[in-house]
Amino acid sequence: MPGITSYGAYIPLHRLGRSELHRAWGGIGMLGMSVPGEKAIASYDEDSITMAVEAILDCMRGTDPRTIDGLFFASTTHPYSEKQSSAFIAAVADLRREIKVADFGGSLSAGTAAMSCALDAIKAGSAQRIIVAAADTRLGAPSGLMEQSYGDGGAAFIMGDEDVIASVEAVYSICDEFSGVWRASTDTFVRSWEDRMVLDTGYSAIIADAISGAMSRCNLKPGDFAKAVYYSPLDVRAHTRLARTLGFDPAQVQDPMFMTVGNTGTALAMMMLVAALEEAKAGDKILFASYGNGADALVLEVTGAIEKARDRRGIKAHLESKTMLTNYEKYLRWRGLIPMEAAQRPELTPTSLSALRRDRKEILPLYGVKCRKCGSAQYRPPASAGGRTPSRICVMCQAKDEFEDYKFADKRAKIFNFTHDLLATTPDPPATNLIIDFEGGGRGMFDMTDRDPDAVEVGMPVEMTFRKLFFDRGIHNYYWKARPIRVKEA
């Protein structure tokens, strides 16, 4: 029976304490109260695409990219209104061209909709393994409860019918045209209607119908499940009340991570499922449901193969790795909600789509070359990334036209040299530029992110991470950066 064959997740390094938001606004618009806990904050160079890439790479540990037949990406914060995020992400993840890709959006249940479509494709025989990812960076208006509650993150699953770690026993879906929370194409911030209607007429009634329908279809009762994993609204008390209404014991209900991460929108239910799978054992039944313009509920059964997926960073390792933002003003800069003075330097050269197309292999999956004669790995940034056109001559042995492709994105490195630029305008000053030496050979120059400037030193181990560079004339520019190793591997 098809189901989940692997999982992965991503939580940004940075957290913002909700007490800092309360301090900044003095309780204005927050009912005079400070909501406890903290929320995960995407860095200034992160968005739904970069977080999806992180979750997918975590999910694909030990998986040959050539065995993937499709990639479905769900988000309500796609960077483009007309340009497919999933095709872009597939290129970064180094997947084959002959695959299915699709974007899902418009609803917080887009992630489970994508999972259902992937399962249908696998059952129909048109694909064997499909990656489903979700990520969101939603904005709540400053000083409001949404701003306090929303967090950022992503999750990913590989769906397939071989080496299944959690089989999908049933899927039950309902649709409902209910406008409780919405955002128009012209809106920057999410809007919401009156709480009682949003929770009672919407969430509590609709998701309960889906969960009850899934249990009835499988002839199961609440006590048969090891875990109940279902989307939580901003008011987490409604999440707890729903458990009592349905008959679940509080110990069965998966933590919605409100205190540590916040509401991550489309990714929330999937991130909660990753957390549940990290603790699951063979034979466990899991009730999994998401909500948005209706609801999807899935019944999962964990298999013995779950033990093969324990080496993911997932939720647990990312929760343990964090840095606190010390002030609300930095958050505003990172979100582009306050203007900054432009650098007193020449403007950037206009983005060339032709150059981005030509250099896509070096920019997106971060390929360089390796000499067949002497075995030396070499990375030469393309001109569109500030480098030069790759030569045909090996810099070590001078062999001509003896190169083969060599991927650097999955290689760790050490800092050979660095500089902090105090004059560059950046949302996270100073700008840190590195020359790094990759394990296995190769040297390159990259920006550094997620770092403490005072802790950067020669010889420091780093890993690569895919990030935003800048936005120019409607084009989002991305490239790889180096960061301190986020999680120390066992």
C-alpha cells in the first residue's frame, strides 16, 4: 500500500520572543496581553522556496535524485504569481527533467491536497516516488495577534509504494466555502473575521467532520490511534477543545508547536506529522488532518521501515538549534516593512534572464567540475554570479577538455579567509564574505549567513545553504551561501 517513504523538515535558525513584540507595541492591538513563547523567523534571505529546498534535502538523505518522479510544492506565499515554484525547486534539488511538477496554493490545506494527488498518481502507476513539500512565510499586520502567532517553516515527504515507513490506509476530504481567514492578491497581511465564527462555524465544525469521516471509513475509534495530528488555529485552546469533542486523550494529541515555532500555515500540519513520525514505532496508527476551505484527514499506519529514517534533522534537531533575535526592529528590516537607506555604491547590473538560463547548472544545484586526469575538483562561479566563464584547462595539471560534472552543494567546507564589510547595506550587517575550501577539493567565494560575526574564524567548518540574494525588476535572484554547520551529526 502506498504511503510515506521518507520525511524531512526545516525550521529557521532565528526565533523572536513574543514578549519583544509586546514591548515594541505596548500591547496595542493585542488585547493588552503578551502571548507567551516564541516564533521561528525566516532570515532576510529566506522565503518559502529556500525553506522548501532545506526540507526536501533533509527528506532526500540517502535518496538518489534520479529515482524521483515528481515534485509537488504547496504554499500560500509563492514568490511568483506566474512562474512555477516547483519547477525551480526541482532544479535546485537536482531532479531529472522528465518528472511531474505542480504548485498547490490558495488554501492552508494545500499540503494535504498535494499529498492526496501524489498518492493518486502512485496508485494509477504514472509515478513511483513523488516529493511533496510545503513551506510558508505569512505576515500578520504589525501589533496584531497574527503577527505574534505566525511562524515560518517547511516540511517534505517522499510518497511511494516501496520501503514505506507509514502507509496511508484511508483519505477522507470535504470542501467548504468558508471565508474565515483570507488574503487578497493585493494584500500584504492576512485578514481574519470575528473569532467566534472563525472557530465555531469554521475550524471546530469542519475539521471535526473530516476526522470523524476518516475514522468511520476505517471503522476506528479515538483509542485506536497512537497520535492525533491535526492543524491548530491561532487560538490553541480550540485545538485542545476539539480533542475533547472527538474523544482523544490529551496525551494522544501532537503538540502544535505554538510555543516554540508558531503557526506555519500550509506547512504546520505536515511539520507536526514529521514530529510525530520522529517518535513513532512500528504498528502505530496516526490520525493526520489539515484544514482550509474544507479539510483532509488521513489514516496512517507506521511500519518497521521507520527505523531507517531516523537520521533526518527533522523537527527535533532544528528546534534545538536556534538564535534569538534581540529586537523587533531587525524583524521589520528582514521583512522589508521599513525602508532602508540605499548603499552609496553603483547600482547592480540588471538581471539577465539569458545568463541565469545559461548558468543554471552552476547556480541552482551548484555544480562545478572535476578533472579526469588529476582528480582535482574546481568551482568557478559563472559570470551571472560574479565569476567568469569556466575555462577548458585544468588549473592543476593543464589537461584540456578533461572535465566531468562535480556537485558542491552537498559538500562541507572550511573557511580559508573572510572579511566583514561594514559599509555594505544589508538587513543583517556586516556583510560577511568568505573564501572556503571544500572537503574533497575545490575553493570558492561565497557570502555567509546565519552567523555571529564575532565567532567567524579561519578554519571554521561550514555547510552550504540555498538563499535569496536580491529582487530586481520582478526577478527573485537566488544562490548558495555558506553557514556554520547547523546540526552536529552523530
